[in-house]
Amino acid sequence: MKNDHFDAKEEAVSLNRADKPVVVEAMNKHLDESVRYRRKNVKRRFIVQHEAHQLANLLLADSGEKRPDWLEMKEF
């Protein structure tokens, strides 16, 4: 990315109109690549969805199951 790919207005910066399709195409190409994930070949775009399902299952699980420490509620 180069500076001329962006438009700056006041306190904001955004991709300019001409370069948005270039970035979107590159991102889609990256997300459509298959990678090894949990002993399977999957497209990158599905990994986030899989992790979200895993988290939802943890949150909905019976309280008798062991939850990761980071998921435990703590008082402030």
C-alpha cells in the first residue's frame, strides 16, 4: 500500500475509490486459500465462523463441564 491509495479528510483516512476493489480482491483471494486447521484443509474464511461456534458451544454448555479460565466471570 502506498500513500496515494488513501484519501485523508480531517481526522479520518480511507482507501480511495480506485483502490478499494484492489484491496477487496486481494482480501477475498487470501480468504479463499486453504490452510491446515485442526487437521483439516479449510478455507481461511471459515475459521472465524468455526471458532465462533466453538465459543457459543462453550457458553451454552452445562455448567458441569470444565471451561477455560479466561471464560470465567470475575467481579470488578
